[in-house]
Amino acid sequence: WQAMRAALAGIDHCDLTTYTSPWLESFIRDPKNFWDGPHLNRQGAIAYSGALAQMVQSQCPLPSDSN
């Protein structure tokens, strides 16, 4: 992660690499969300996509989000 952060230093970006939440920890530990190991199944992909959208909106708001 350090190399990625260094490469993006000075560039406006959203860094979610340190984000954590009880929901995310629970999601990762629930095998019902995964097809095999690291690959999400349909149910997991739908749930994660919605959660990711909320994470981005709450952790990395755009200037236009405050209007």
C-alpha cells in the first residue's frame, strides 16, 4: 500500500485502503458472499457494490456533493 500511496501523492484521489467497519469485517468473513475464496458471487457482488457506493460517498465526498 505504501508504494501505491507514494505514487498517488499530490494527486486528488480517494484512499479507502485503511477504511474498515463492522459491516465490512462481517461481510468478508461470511462465506455466503463468495463463490470461491476471493471471488464474489452474485449476492456478494450486489451487497458489496451498494456498500462501496456508500463508503465512497461518505469517505470521499466530491465538492459537488455538498450542494
